[in-house]
Amino acid sequence: MGNSIPNQAGIPRHVAIIMDGNGRWAQQRNMPRTYGHKKGVEATRKAITFYARAGVANLTLFAFSSENWKRPQEEVSTLMSLFLSSLQKNTDELHDNGIRIRFIGDRTAFSDKLLKQIASAEQRTRDNQVMTLNVAANYGGHWDIAQAAQNLAEQVQQGQLQPSEIDAEKIAGQLSLADIPDPDLFIRTGGEQRLSNFLLWQLAYSELFFTDVLWPDFSDQVMQQSLNDFAMRQRRFGQTSEQVSNEQVG
Ligand code: IPE
Ligand code: IPE
Ligand code: MG
């Protein structure tokens, strides 16, 4: 946490969340982990509404990592059916609220049915302006950087790009979310303090907010706390505190 004077960080333009703790939430209630995932969907709906109302223009949610396939088969298939059913149920509401939904991650592993539902939700909401919701599913930060490298290698092979022209900007331009600002605020619920292969490149200068609250319990109060906390941070991007303060005044 920074000093106690609010800076001009204001409302983050992009919030990225690792929605963690569903399994433990259920286990604490002697229920199967999948029950926690079902409850987690409700928390997800509330979070989308909250951050949209708060004026956050981009929200990225980690729904399923490239490593989550290693979980028990039953849990994986419950998660896949939950993605499908919650898209079927909630796309109308998203659309009515002016939210554009997009998926990031390697889609090749999804069923045809899920792929169709994803494509239709993306297509239907594509012109909405209130908030862009990016759902990271079968996403991994390593995958993202690797696919960016492949794209650049193809451009080199086709003679459109010199290897010496490859810089951070070129790589960033090929990543998922290249068209929106990097996350200003990263949130992880569930008490773990790690990135778990989420947006590795894009989180380079994000402010980090960790809470022990488990995802199904993620409330308006904690969400507001994440924004209040963010507003108190001084983002320096390598400069000194004085340089940043002078820029804000001037
Ligand atoms: C996050 O909750 C949801 C997904 C990974 C899909 P977890 O399922 O990881 O919950 P915990 O961490 O085991 O409690
Ligand atoms: C990260 O949570 C992935 C999602 C929330 C979708 P995990 O629960 O899979 O992360 P680890 O395994 O604890 O690092
Ligand atoms: Mg977890």
C-alpha cells in the first residue's frame, strides 16, 4: 500500500482477476468442489456488474488455465458445462448491459457446442461499448507469448519483418489483448499470492491486490476495497516518487 494521499490513479482502465477459491469454499461446507464452481458463477456475474458500474472499461477474468486440464475429469467436465450454460443463460443480460464479451486462450480443445456458443456471444455483443469482458479460458501466459513468437516468426519467414526489428512493442502487438491497455489492477482471491501463468507479459506494471476471501464470497465490499486500494497507489513505472508527483501537479 502506498502513502495515504489518494493519487490520480483513479479508476483502473483494466482490471484482471484470478477467481480462486471455489473448491475450498465448497470443501469448507462438506460439499463437492463442483458446488463451489456453481456458486462461483454467481460471484462472477456480480463482479461483472460491479466493475462495469464503477466505470472499468476492460475486465479480464481467469476462468480456466491451460494447467487446469490436470484436474479430475469430473471437475473438468463440470467446468466445461458451466461455461456453456452460463453463456447460454447470461449473454442476454450482458448484451442488455452494453458489455462486449471475448474469449482469450487456446480454443482448439473446446467442444463444437461450446465453440459455437462462444462465437455467437462474441458476435452478438461485438459492438457494445460499456465494458469489454475478456474471459481467459484454456489460457496460459506461456502459451500467449509462444503464439506471439510464432506469428512474428511467420512474418520473418515471409520476408515482412527483420529479426532485428523484433522488440517489446512487436511482441506486445501479437499477444492476446493487444488492443487494450495492460491491466492497471490485478486481483487474486482465495489467499494465494501467485500468478499461476495468467497474463505474464501484460502484468509487468500492474498493481497487485490479494485477498483471502474465497471467490464465491467476493462481495461488493471487497470489490470496492480493491478500487479504494488502487486509488491510493502511486505508480512510478521506474521513475522517482518526486518525478511522478511533479507530473501530476504540472
Ligand atoms: C478457481 O477455484 C476456479 C478454477 C480454477 C476453475 P479453484 O477450483 O482453484 O478453488 P481452490 O483453489 O481449489 O479452492
Ligand atoms: C488459477 O487458479 C486458475 C484460475 C483461477 C482459473 P488455480 O487454482 O488453478 O492456481 P494454482 O494451481 O493454485 O496455482
Ligand atoms: Mg485454486
